[in-house]
Amino acid sequence: MGYNSTWFKPGRQTQWAITVNCLNAFFLFGYDQGVFGGLISNPDFLEVVKHPSEAFLGFIGVGIDTSTVPMYQAELCKSHVRGRLVTTEVLFTALGIAVAYFFAFGMNFVGGAVAWRLPIAAQILPAVIISIVLFGLPETPRWLIERGRIEEATQVMCQVYGTGPEDEYIVAEKAAIIEALEIENANPFRWTHVLRKDRVQTGWRVWLAVLALTFNQWSGINVIVFYIGTVLEVNVGLPRSTALVAGGCMNLAFAVGSLVPAVYLDRIGRRNPMIYGTIGLGLCLMVISILLSYQGTSSEAVTSKVSIAFFALYMLIYGTSLNAIPWCYAPEILPLKARAKGTSLAVMMYWVWSFTIVMVTPTMITNIRWKTYVVFMACVRLPLHDA
């Protein structure tokens, strides 16, 4: 089977196969995040697994998924739909999280080991489908041209776009890839460029890409995605079953918010939604911390219930802003020679901070309680100083 072989008809069928498989991969990514959020307060699960971070190999797979799928999708679609497709992938992450929470809620009534083993095992189904379909999808033209396989790259573009090798778009796209690779080879990126101030500000642009995905995590999103069940039980005082339903509804708000960049990103731009979204997230976290500070007082019942609305509003705003847009912004601001390595560095830091926050959050929720949200409120406001 060659790199240009495919099981699908040229044109729209191949495009749909590529897109659906990439969306399925991000749905799996979201489900993987959400399933641990739904199970983290299950006593039987904690007794056996101890902590989600022990699923080390699974998280390695998720890291590979999130660093390669957007690039694969971007290199096999036309530029005018690229931003929409990448943000739609992140929308499917939110859908995966919501499905996982409601699945965990349903299994909560079963009890025993099956209540957590089945939701985790269910990840096998989309993973197997993705793996099988991948054998029927082509390699990207850029990868093939980079290795001198120009004829195979032309065949792939003809297969994907359903036209002949003389088509105007294919000729132009192939020439653009070759030109970009020649520029990259003439000016190879070295990691020392991150510390150097050159003519195109490579170092500063790499750090901007890193900061875009870093602030994505510093916003405190994983406190809610991973631990909203625990938060609603410990900080708000809801019973476990009610907390799971509320968590699922909040993640539906996350998915609804993610529709905005998926549909309108190319019209509204990148910078302004991130700025206004950051302001909105900071305000939500401030109100949540104030409301939860009334725990142990006569106002606790009312303020705890009101905080649930602000948790949902936080998820809605995050979906419209910091969820998807940094994933587009980071590679777009990088010069060609630094795009692959710069994006990889940004994604690596995203996961470093994700791991750090997931590890420290349980201690924060238990010990400093409502002050947890003050910490993330301060972090999410940091990028506004350079906006």
C-alpha cells in the first residue's frame, strides 16, 4: 500500500473521510478528558486507579493525537476552510467531554467496578475505527514533496480535490509547497532562534505561540473539565448524582460556545475574541470565588446555587474564545521555518501545564477551597497586560 493509496472515491468522499476521522479523533480526545472528570469521585475507581495521572500511556496517545491531527487536517484541505475545520475539531472535543459526563452519570446507577470500567473501555470503539480508517487515507502532499515524491504528492492532491494534475489549484498549491520548503531549507530553524531577535522576530513569535496555549490552561479550564464533579460536591455541596448531571450540562454549554468560532472564526478574527473572552473568564472566576466564600454562613445555600450558573457561563465563554482560537492562532503567527517546531513546543507546554494543573487542583480544592478560583482569576488576567 503506497502513501497515496486510499479506499475512498476522489473528491468529496475522500474529503469527508479525512474530516470525519479527524473529528472522531478529537471526540476521543474530549471523551478521554471527560471520562476521568466523571469518574474522579467514584470511590471504587479511586481505590483501584488511585489517580487519573497513572494512565500514563493513554495520555501519551492523547498528546500525539492533539499534535498531529490538526496538522494532518490542515495539510489536506483548502486554505479558506482551514480555520473552520480546525475549530470544528475542538468543538468535537467539547462534545466528547459532555458525552463522557452523561455516560458516567448513567453508569452511576449501576455501581461496582463496571460503573467505571465500561466508560473507560468504551474509548476502544472510536480508537479502533480511527485506526482502521487511517489505513485508507493518504499521506499529506507536504510530507511527500519534502521527501522528493512529487508525483505521489500530485496524485494525493488529485484524489483529495477530485481534479486532474493540470488543475489550476493543484498546480498553484504544489508550487507553493515547493517554494515554502525551499525557503525552510535555505533558512533552517534552530532552537537557538527562540532566544534570538532576527528580522522576522522568530523568537518572539515562537513565545507568543507558546503563551497562547499556556494561557489556554492557566484559565483554569481543567479545574472544571476534570474536577467539576468534585468541585460541585466539595465546594458547592451537591450530591454526586446531581453533580454529574450539572457537570454534563456545563459541558454542553462548553460545546454550544464552541459553535461560535467553528462558524464565525474567519469573520470575527483571532485577537479580539481572545481578549474579550479572557475578560469574561476573569469576571466569572471572581464572582465564583466571592459566592463560594460564603460557605459555612447562613447564605451558603443561595450563593452555592448561584455559583452553578457562573460555572456554566464560564464554560460558555471559554468555548467561544480560549478553547479553539489559540490552536489556530499559534501556528498562524509562526514563520514557515519555525512552524512545525514552534507548534510542537507550544503543544508540549500546553500538556505540561495541563498535567501540572490536574495534579495540584485536588489539593487546592480541599485546602484553599474558594481561593482556588482567585488563583486562576489572577492567571487568566496576565495576558491582558500585553494585549
